[in-house]
Amino acid sequence: MEGEPSRLEAGVASELNDTPGYRLVSSDSHVVEPPDLWTRYIDPAYAHRTPRVVREDGVDRWYADGNVNFGIVGSDTQAGRRFDAPESISIDGVYEDVRRGGYDPHAHVKDMELDGVSGAVVYPSVGLESWLIPSTDLLSAVFRAYNNWLAEFCSPYPDRIKGMAMLNVDVVDEGVAELLWAASLGLAGATIPQRPLFGRYHGLMYEPLWETAEELGMPLSIHSGTSRWSPNEKATFGNSRGMVEFINQEYDMRDNVVAMIFSGVFERHPTLKVGLVEYEVSWAPYLLHRMDVAYQEIRRPERFGGRRFSGGMLPSDIFRRNMFICFQEDGPGMQMREYIGVETLMWGNDYPHAESTFPRSRQIVEEILEGVPTEQKRLIAGENCARLFKMG
């Protein structure tokens, strides 16, 4: 596994870190799970089914429960290559190429400093694809092991690295129990799949999850590439099935936003926070507009049973109050920032993945936010995220 900064990184670090005006806090960074994570941390009862790495034809692949191939080591490990060696980016990879900051918190913080980033919310890498493991009980054990490891990863820097637990919501009560466990470990929030096993997040079956997250003050996030396994579909690698699926991956987010708002989730839980992570944001303005228009269209009240939101709120108002949305390099989205809600927007660098802005994050953010008023820039670049996740 590697970890030394490239000449590009060393050359740009001083210049970028000295840029004044605001701090960068990444709302979407990642760890890279070490190859022995699950063999070390999983419940011994699942030792014979645990995720493991198999090198096949020079590529490291993840298997679980026998022959379920759910992930691959590849572009998740290649931060910085887009700038100094874009031709070397590959979906295939091996653990020798993994950047040390992906699995070592001290190296992670050094890379944050190199990138001019003061704090980060971290998500899994191969773990995002582990929702493709069919067995519900094994998936829960996989998540418990990951969450225990993640808490240890974050513990040396509790004010700078905030870990997001993984929750299996196939059985909601088990997801609630894991959320409580994550809170006891000091994790900052939790991730739920973009497409759960039993459909949209509008059903009352999810009420215990919303209630517990609200009581704990723990944000929930829906990250790209996290569709739950379906018995009617062949397991595939997250959101990478093809260009059409990849480009239109925010489709599931449109579904989730509308379902949660119109089913009254946020009326019943007015302080619950739910985030949309790594989908960019340009798609959101039209969705907010469309929800408001449909809600106010009195010619077809049967769509909503005549029900109105309290306090005269529109769907877009509820979105701005209860949801947050993360972006990386969405210049057009920033042009619509006030309609989306400046208070909802959070930047993320996607470290250490190949598409990451590392080590040029400050330069890139400055370009994207050119012309944005200083106070809005401060909120979007870091303070919204720091406030929600209680960073120092």
C-alpha cells in the first residue's frame, strides 16, 4: 500500500493551503477498507462467510458468503491521478496501490492538511457495494464489524474525522439497534441505502428509524451506489452498470425526496436530518419547483387527499429545513444555490477516489464558488457541514 505525496501534491500544497477566507470541510470523503478488516472484526459465528479479498488475474476482488462477488479494488484508490496521470486510472486495482490515508487515520489527516481540508465526514468504499450481499443476517454482521473498525479509525481525531455508520434496514428494528450502537461508539451519523429492499422510504415501517435518529441527533445519509440487493436482479457493482445508469443515478434521490416529504416523515420528525451524498445538485432545483407546483395545483387535490403541510410550508421549504445535499464540482448547481437553499449545500472532495479533487480542492472550490458572496461561500465550503456534524 502506498502513501507518499506525488510531485504534483507537494508542489500545490503550500499555495492552496495559504488561500484565505474560509475553511474547507469535506462532507463526503472515504476510507478504504483494509483487506483484513472483516476477518479481524466480524462476529466469529460468521467467520466462514466473512468478506475476503481474492486476487484474480492481477485484480483484487471482494467475495462474501462463498462466491458472492460484491466489490473490486480499483478507482476508489487513485486520488490525484486525474491531474498528473489520468491515463493510469482504472477500475481494476490491487491493495498495494491503495493510498495509506484510506486506512490509516494519521496519514488521512496529513492528506487533509495537504489538501487544505480541516475536517471530513467519511464513508466506506467497497462497503458501499456490500449492500449487494443477499443474506440479511450476514449483511448486519458485516456492518457491525465495519462500524467497530470505523470508530477506531476516527478515534484519534474526534473533532476532525466524523464517521458514518452503515445500517441494514431490511429489518428496521435491527437497523435501529445498530444506530444506537453506532452512537455509543461515537460515530456521527449513519448511511442507509439509496434503494432499500422494500421500496421507497415512505412506509410507516421506517418510523422507528426516523424517531431514533431524531432523538439521537444523528444525521442519516443516502450515498450514491448503495442500492440494496434484489432477488429479481443479478448483483452488479453499485451504480457502475453502465453510462446511462451512472449519469442518471440521482433518479433514486428524486424518488426518496418526494416519498419522504409527501408521506409526512418530516412533519412527524421536524428535526430529523437526511442527506443526499455524491449525486451533485443541479437536478434539485427543478425537483423542488415541480413538487411545489404539484402541491399547489388545486385542480387535482385527490393526489394528496386534500392534506396540507402545517404552517403553510411548501415541499421545498421542508426540503430546506430537513435535508442537506452534497456536491463536488457542480458549477451550474451553484448558480441555483439560493433556490436549492444555501443552508442545505455542502462541498465534498471524495478523497481518495480517482475523481477526487485532492490535492487541488481549494483551487477547485474557489473556481466553482467564484462570485459567490463571502458568507455564502463560507457556509457552502465548510461551515454547514461543520455545524451539522459538530466539528471543532
